[in-house]
Amino acid sequence: MASRSRLSRRNFLVTSGAGAAALCVSGNAGGYTSAEMRARAADDKLTGVSKWELDTPALCVDLDKLSQNIATMRTRLGDMKVASRPHAKTHKCPTIAKLQLAGGSIGICTAKLSEAEVFAANSIGPILMTTSNVTPNKIRRAMALRKSNPQFVQAVDYAQNARDLNDAAKAAGIVADVVVDVAIGTRSGVPAGDQAVAIAQLVDTLPNLKLRGIISYDGGAQHIKGFRKRAEESLKRYEPSLRTFEAMKRSGLNTEIFSGGGTGTYNIMTKIPGFTDLQVGSYIFMDCQYLEIGGEENEDLYTDFAPSLTVMTTVLNNYFPNRLTTDAGQKALTLNQPGPIVIGEKGFRYSAGSDEFGTIQYDTSSKAYTVGDKLELIVPHCDPAVNEYDQIYGTRKDRVEVVWPVSARGHSQ
Amino acid sequence: MASRSRLSRRNFLVTSGAGAAALCVSGNAGGYTSAEMRARAADDKLTGVSKWELDTPALCVDLDKLSQNIATMRTRLGDMKVASRPHAKTHKCPTIAKLQLAGGSIGICTAKLSEAEVFAANSIGPILMTTSNVTPNKIRRAMALRKSNPQFVQAVDYAQNARDLNDAAKAAGIVADVVVDVAIGTRSGVPAGDQAVAIAQLVDTLPNLKLRGIISYDGGAQHIKGFRKRAEESLKRYEPSLRTFEAMKRSGLNTEIFSGGGTGTYNIMTKIPGFTDLQVGSYIFMDCQYLEIGGEENEDLYTDFAPSLTVMTTVLNNYFPNRLTTDAGQKALTLNQPGPIVIGEKGFRYSAGSDEFGTIQYDTSSKAYTVGDKLELIVPHCDPAVNEYDQIYGTRKDRVEVVWPVSARGHSQ
């Protein structure tokens, strides 16, 4: 595919999907349940099971595309002297975290303490928790985690919180590593500038805390459509964070970590002087939201990373003209927009608006669908979609090779 | 509260919420984790734990309101000679299903086979599965379920599917109970009229199937705003299903089950001659979506059932004027609209649009919030919100009495 041509998003997906060659199978396919597949995996008997034979809805990841995404990130960042510290809130899967670390990432991020605990329990060392712990119980647990895992770093964004963390670290008999979370927008973190520097200085004076630097993530910038606009706006929005980082550095504070950015800005943040690492999440899977933001080489479609994550679904109803009903609704795909893409059917408009059912409207289709046929979908937004599943099927050339538990699923605390 | 007065939705919620008296607690509260609460429950040591001490986000149900909703449904339907067969896809919790059965319901419904298997494994007998099983594996499992549980009834909406079910029932050595699913709208079921009657007749001739009647659910009618408009439209939309039921009856077919309706139409469907039972789901919990549809006595607010389900959340950030950030975003509340209601704060506009964070905007608040304060939320839409949690805390006067596993959570297959 010529990367500079302006192919439409839908055309790209018809030709790129793994499902293009094997769009659907008849209703006579097996339909292995989650439990059956776990049992087969335990007995090393997955060989030969096709993703088209899975009971549905089923969450799948194409292992070749997953590896390709890890390799792409390593290669591109290698040139730019910035590391990746992928956000594990996206996949919630320790096995994938290990692949990322083996593929050159310097650590992982987690959004919640209960997630960090799962990854640490699965032998992941370098964990940066990007949300502050503000209740006494969470602070106590965070210090226990730090005590058993010297590579655990946590965020702080209030002076009182820094003092609370210091007290808890002292009680635990440790010196805990922290980064100051500097806000972009109004969601989390301390406002950039003097207030942020003051917290860094306070941390520096507290005997049981060790300042490691700052994190600053711009959630609003990731999905700005069009690469040039996204680059311009995200760099402008990042300026106060950069000035804060430089002020900390001038004050002699430790700034060894200067972390932020995401899948939408991974090749933009690298232009920021002193920036150390990217909290990229979705690059590993991709989704409909990221596909449409456009990339540096193709303003219409973001092709830097391959859509590796899909949901298999079954057609339940074809009675009504130009409509199909499937078994994958909100509980399988979430309500995020744009809605799911049906691989291989550019005319299908899929709505996951019902709790239990997907509804498709179309004017043209590549074939006449019958009840029991299966379809493969790209999910609207990968993070919350993965959080609906207990396991993810790793496939290669459509065959299931591994069944990975989504161990931190539901760990929203 | 004068039931006929036009109180605004927000005013009602300020005065009715359990949280009105105990709006929030300081950041020094305990923060018991899910695992700690399960351990306390196993040791019978829940006494005294307040819902305000739970680690957040936490899903809670007020046990008094839950009981009240069950009693209300029984009382109101008792007058109307129609039974309730609650949809367990709402709560996914066997303990709640048992309370419903003890409270007069004649059975439960499930949307998915894997849900039905969970409830059957938890000793629930009368289960009506409202979605057809269309793949060979699901059909085989459905027959196994029917073999071990004579009260399992499943839907059918295609002639070929009826024949497939019959073959599988024969192979399992049973006669399986089925109901014909008659479509309203274009989502699931066979179109009303001749096609539906023909399937019923086919089922009646198949030796290993037993026709039990019809189901016909109008998903689009439940949330029509205003009771009179909802009644008028839903009865009109139900006419083809009623005519189908009557044609089946005239043909001498078994019509002992004529099931449908939901929380929004529970006191409307009862006007349909021959109608036997209601597939009510949300009445047990209520949510923001149902609160605003209005009831027979109050056109603005649906007060027939009490909002028993809430999510506890913690304030993480208050730096920005007229804004707060909490720890409950999409993964804790879903993206359904209208957004969550903050109990006790009528001026708060809560968005769960971020994966991990809730963001509140307000002009006025009842107090100055600080980091670590807790808030209690009514969820936008109960079914998919419950599906985000592994356990639900049953509380009475704000104290946790029970921890119930959401055993069928994630069973979307």
C-alpha cells in the first residue's frame, strides 16, 4: 500500500484485515467456550483451533501484529533517543507487559494501585503508577508494594499528599520513589509552574521520599485529528510542563524521569528537550479511535501501528432488510465512538448500543449472511473493551496459539 | 413527598438519597479493598464497616431499597394477575435471583447461555433464556443444561434453528422446552404474524421440542419519556405480537407463556389480554436512564422503584476552579447517558468520559471538597455498570452487611 496515498479508512481496513481472506465461517463451526479453551491451553492442545471456531463474543490479538507493533515502537524510538514505558491499563495482561519489556521498553505504567499490585505479583519490576494514592489504605499498600519492589515509582501532586507518603514510607522503613504529576488541562496533577516546583522541592526535603522527576500526560492531545495539527497543539500545550521541568532542573532537583505522551503523540513528544519516556498504551492493539486520527505519512489514517486487537461475533438475525443482529453489544465492545469496524465489509455500520446485541445496517455486503456466520470487529477503544474480558486469545494466521488471562481486568481501584 | 407534584429530578435525588445524611467522609477513612472485604465476609467480620470506608470505586446496593423494590413489584403485579420473571442480565448475581424468587417471581431470564449456566450451577431452576442459541456448540450445551434442569426454557426464531434444536434434544435424549421469540422492531426474533405462527406450528410437530408459548420484548419502548406516551406507543407496537399470540391460541398451540415487557412498561403490558409475565430487570436497582422516563403518578420522575444501586468514588483533585476529579471513570460507570448523578449535590455535572477518572463541573456545591473525600453516585445504566464489578456490597443504613459475587459478570457468550 502506498503510504502517501489518501486511501479511505474503510478501504484500508478491507484490504489490511486478517479477516479479509477468511471473512466468516458457517454456523457449523465448533464454538469453543472460554472454559474449554483454558482447559485446552492447560493441556497444551490449542493446536489447530481457529479463531473462527471460538464461542463468541471472543477477544483476540494477532500475535504477528502485536510483535510488529512492539518492534515498530523500538525501532522508531531508537532513532529518537526516547524510551517507551507502556501503559498497562490498556492490556491489563502481565504476559503482554513482559513482551513489551523484552521488546525494549524500560518499564510499564499503571493507572490504579490494584493494577500495579497485579503486575508486581506477576514479577514485573519497573512500574510507574501515574495516579496519586490519596487514601490512607492505598498509601499504606503503595508503601508495601515499594518495600517489596524497589522499582515501584508513584505520582504525587499535593504537598499534603507528599507529607502523607513520607510518613507512610517512614512507617514502612523505606525511602519511596515519587514523581511529581504536572497537569495539562484540568483532570489530574498539580498546575504547572511554581506550585509544581514547590512540591518537587518539598519532596526533595522529605527524608523518606526520593524525587525521581516529573510526569505530565496530555489526554486531550492524543486524538487530535491530523498529524500537523496534533503536533502543533500538543507541543504548545506541553510548554508549561517543559518550563516546569527546566525550572526543577535549574533548582538542582533530580529530573531523571520526564515522562508523558501517548500513542497519538509518540513521535511528537520526542522533540521536547529532556523528555525521557513515553506512556504509550494503545499502540500495542490500536482501535477505531486511533485509526482515524491520521499519521505523519497519511493524514487520513494512522498506519504507524497495526490493528492487532479484534472481537469475534456471531450473526443471530438476518430477517430484516439491510440489517443484521450479532451477539456483541455494549458488554462486549463498549459504547465508545466511532463504532466497531467490521473487517472485510466496508459498507457495514455497526452499533454496539444494545447491552447484549450488535446491530448492523448496510446497503451492500460482500455476501448474503446467514444466522451462525461469524464476523471480526476492530474495537472502538481498546482499553475499556479489553476490560470486559477475562481472557484474550493470541492468534497467528487465524489459529489460536495462546490464551492469556487479563489478570488486572476490573481492577479499577 | 407529594407524588403528584412536579419536583425536579435533581431535587428529588438530593432529598431521597441515602447519602444525603452522610455525604462524604474525610480522607482518613479506612479504604478496605475488595480482597479485604471478601476475607472479612468469609470470617463473618463485616459488622461495622461503613460503605464510606470502602476502597473505591465500589459498587453498593442498599438492601432495604432492594427489598422494597421486590415487594413493590409483587404488590403491584398481585393486583394485576401478571407475574414477574426478572431478567438476571441486570444483576448477574445468583443471590439476588434467589431474593427475587423468594419475593414472588416465577423464574428468571438470562440473555446469554453462559449466564444461564452460572445461575443453574447456583441452584436456580426456572430459567428462560431470551436469546436463541444458534451455533452447534451452544445448542449442545443448552440441551445439556435442559437435561440437568427441567425448568430451562429457550427461545427459537428460525425454522432451521427449531430443527437443529430438535436434533440436539433427540441426541441428548430429552424433550426441550422452547418459546418462539416474536420480534418488535428489527433486533431479534421472527417477524410477528404468519412467519411466527409457522415456526410455532413447526415446533409443535417436532417430537423432541415442547412449545411453551411466545416471548416478545420491546427494547425501544422502555425508555419513552412520559407515562401516557409510553403506554400509548408500547401498546400500539405490541399489537402484532398480540395478534400472533391470539393466532397461535386459535390454532390450538400451547400459549401458556406470553412474556415480555420491562421496567418501563411493567404496569402497561398488564393491559394486554393473555399476557403472563414480565421480563423486568432494572426495577431492582434503577438508574439515571430510568429515573428520567417519568411514571404514572409523576411525569418527570419515575418513582415506582427506589434507586438502590450506587458507586462510591473518591475525590483525587480539586486544584481547578469549579471542577473535581474522581477515581470512577468509564471502567467504573460506563459511557451511558445521562451521566452519573452525585447524590446530595444537585449542581454537579459528572462525566465518566475518561477511562480511569470521573470529572465533575459545578457552579455551586454544598461544601468545599478536599482530596480523599468520597461521593456516592447513581449509575447511568445499571446492567453494563454492574458488569464492570466482581462483587457488590449489600448495605443497610450505610453499613456493609454482605459481599455478593457478581458470578455471571463478563459472561457475554
